[in-house]
Amino acid sequence: MKAWERVQLARAKGRPTARAYIDSLIDGFLELHGDRRFADDKAVIGGIGRFSGMPVTVIALEKGTDTKDKVMRNFGSAHPEGYRKALRLMKQAEKFGRPVICLVDTSGAYCGIGAEERGQGQAIAQNLMEMMGLKTPIISVIIGEGGSGGALALAVADEVWMLENAIYSVISPEGCASILWKDASKNEEAAEKLKLTAQDLLQLEVIEKIIKEHADFRDTLAELKGELIKTIHRLKSINPEELPELRYKRFRKYGAGLGGM
Amino acid sequence: MFRHDSFKHKKLEPEQARVKRNVPTVPEKLYTKCDGCRKMILNSDLKGNLSVCPVCGKHFRISARDRIALVADRGSFTEWDAELTTIDVLEFPGYKEKLESSQLNSGEKEAAITGQARIYSMPCAICAMEPSFMMGSMGAVVGEKVSRLFERATEARLPVVIFTVSGGARMHEGIISLMQMAKTSGAVKRHSDAGLLYIAVLTDPTTGGVTASFAMEADIILAEPDALIGFAGPRVIEQTIRQKLSPGFQHAEFLLEKGFIDMIVPRGELKKTIGQILALHGGSV
């Protein structure tokens, strides 16, 4: 399948959003609100519940389902307060020894006046830095779109997975085509060249696993659940003090093989 | 060669192009037109004033080497990892040519220079980004050099001083450029956890993936006057919200007011200010 077709699938209307995963995977989910600094960003759903009997923290970028919900969720584009809420809940998870499951689905962090005024760059930077030091397991699953820094701010994890038709990229194909080639019609080529599909990213060792998308969404969920159980158990067997070192090594390798070395 | 014919490194705006056409009698290598006050400034005057317009105080972009020379004690700079070059992993169309022209244009191998220096005899690890190399964009080499800088500084227990100038992540390297944000943040974190000082000086422009990673992670963040600092570029925001932005939006003074930088320091006072901060953190002379 062409990369551009994957882009369409990742963004497709009716594709399950984060809420559908939470409802099915987490028992007794309690949503926790607010960043304790400014507001509650509805593009980010955060909370606690039981996964396979074990208390976990879940943080998800939610695009919304119907029009009203999409508007309320700002189409899954978070403001700084969304990233700060996420960090607050991750620190809380660390305190209580809960694993963190992040579900990523966003075209990117929001670009607007309020977002800049409240430090979008600083909020993302803070998440990257703090997640690197978090002493509890983190698994991030890109379920739809993984749009640049706004996705990475929930994906500095011990393992990063993607759904079969999800995408993950530094820039949208449209943005790339219009900035580099001043030609918005080159979207398909940009999608190809950016290597943003799950299959490309597995090869580039940017992700550990691809979750197959079955015709029946319940089968996809079952596969995801099975993989999560295995991996969380594995990560929980590691001394939490050692997790930041392993996580740093995971990310340290990108671009370490350069010319002139 | 004059180093401050900064016109050459920038895309001409229609207005500038028009004005430039209308003044064919002025030898362009002798003068530079100031973006701030639109006056023609003699290049020698500009250079003698640290590339700050003597009329309006506009801070011109300067090269990474000039940056380091501005603050490091004379002859104290030793460069690290100077040989690192990019491997075009994605074989991105036009990238090889772009790298070659940037190398030719800037005289540098990549968009960041790192090493060790002394500032008023106090040792530090130092990095300056290069605006004429793909506008300081961060790909694998920039990420690697910055990460190694922090790692070596952690080992040698040195403070880090970084001058940022960047359009953000280098999209020609796709996801690998995005991963540099996480990688550099991890290196900053370890340096910070070791109780060591990191000073960032944000210069015009500092945006995108560099703002959203190591630029905003410093203990003390300084900025040059009027520098554009943000996550999204102003054009992207205008397209998103479909309205014009107010003139000072995302400039250093705006960030100071909103609480995202510690102070604005004019170029002429940078060395003194950085020296004061280093000394307050036990910089050994």
C-alpha cells in the first residue's frame, strides 16, 4: 500500500479514536482533569483505572467523534495545558508506581496565539525532558496520526508502537510539500519520502511493534491488549531506577551513525 | 570579504527586493540595509558594532564562529566533533545538493559548532548554531553534537552555554530529526540531574523543534533583543487562525512578559552577563 493511502486511512472519518480504546481496555476508568496551572485541555484525556487487573495511568490525545465532540477536543490538537496535564499525571503515576499507557492521535500541537502565549514549546520540551527521567514504565501507542512534536510529547517511552495504518512524522506531507517544493500537489511524493508509515518506521527502528488492524475492531483491541500485558509485565520486572537509562539508550541511538566518525 | 552582507543569506522580501532595485548606485558589498530602520549602514560600522545597527539597535544574525568569538576568551576555544557530517538516510530528494550548497555558503560542515572554551577564564562547554546552514535546522548531526556536548560536560562537570538559532527540525531527515528532540532532551536531563548549570541564549530566530527541546530546557534562558522565539512560525499561525498577528508577538520582549525567558541581554553585554552567571555558580577561575 502506498504511504499516501496510509495517510488517508490514519485520518479516515470513523476511525476509532482514543476514547474507544480506553472504554474497552480500561476497567473503571476515572478521568482526572486539569494541569493545576491554567485549564483543562480537552484534547488530552487523562486518568486512572485498571488494565488487566493492574492500576495504570492512561494519557491520550483525543480527536473527538462527532462534530460537537471534535470542536470540544480541538480536533486532537493540544495546547500547553494539555501537555502539562499529561506531565502532572505521569509524575503522579511515578509516585504511585503505576505504568503509563499513552495513546497518540494528533495532527500536531495546536498553532495559535494562546498556545504560544502559554509556551507551547516550553511545555513540549518539559515533557521530553521529564519523560526521559520518569521512573515508571511508559508505553506509547500511535493509533492514528503522530504529528511531530505534539505527538513526541507523549511518546518518549520505553516502547513505541503503531497501529498498522497509523502514521508518525516530523511534518505532515502537505506541510512538507508546500514548504520544500512550494507545491501542494506533491503530497503523495512527500508522504512516500518522509517514511512515515508503521512499516517504514519499524525498519528504521523508531518503533518496536506494529499492531495489526483487523476487520473487526474488537480483534485489533484484543491483539493490542495481549501485547500490552506482555510488555507491561516485562517492564515492571525492571528496577524502576534503571528505566531512565534504558529509555535514554533507546533514543540515543538515532542518528548516532554519521559520516566523519 | 565582509561577513555582514547578510542580505545574501536571506530570501529577499518583495519590499526589500524593490528597494534594492531602486538603489543600484550603492555598492552592495559596502553597505547593508538595516531591516529595523531601513537605513543603509556601512558594513565596517556594523562589524565594529558587533553587527548591531548603530542607528536603531537591530541585532543582525551572525555566524556561529562570530558568536563564539564574541564570548570566549581569545584563543580558548577547542572544537569538538568538527568532522561529523550527515548521512542522507532517507535519500530525500534534493537534500544532498542542499547540504553541499549550505556547506559552501556557510563554510561549515553542519548547522552547529560545539566545543570547549573559557569565558573570563571560567571553563565551559559551548555550542553555537549557524544561521546560514539551512537556518540552523536540527538533523542528526546537530542532535548528535548537542547530545555529545552535554554528555562530555556531564563527565567533565562543566557548565553548558548554547546560542540557539534555528528554524526547527530538519524535515529532510524525517522522523530521525524528530527523534533528536528526545535525544537532546535526555542529554540535558542527565547534565541537569548531575547538578550542573546550563545557560541558553536564544537568538533570532529560535523556533520549532529546537524551541520545543533543548532551547527551553535551560536553567537560565537569555535572549537577544527582538529575537523571534516560538514553537510555530508566525506564518503557520496566521494560516491556522486566519488573522494577522500583532507586531511584537513571539518576540523576546513578549516572551519575557509572558514569563518564558529570564532576561533580555543586548549583544554587547552578553559576555559580561554570562560571566556573572558562571561565577555565581562556582565557575572556577
